[in-house]
Amino acid sequence: MSSPSLILYVDSEYFSPYALSAFVALHEKALPFDIQPVDLGAICAVCLCGSA
């Protein structure tokens, strides 16, 4: 298998309790997954400036 088929999207500061719960569940079930951090601050800045 070349790469995991699951991607866990988390905020870039790893602050979300929901992402942590998903991480623990995936880890406990020994499922292969990648973690993709998302900078939520950058997304909000793009939305507020109207360029989206």
C-alpha cells in the first residue's frame, strides 16, 4: 500500500477536541492515516477580505 486512504484534517494549532478524538480512534484501531493541518486563521482572513 503506497499511502493511507484516510486524511485527518486538523487545525494548525492542534487545538480541536474533535480532531483529538478522531486521532485517538484511528490510532487505537491501527488504521493508516495522514494528518493534514489547516490554518484556520488564514482561511478567515481570505474570507474577510472578499477574495474568495
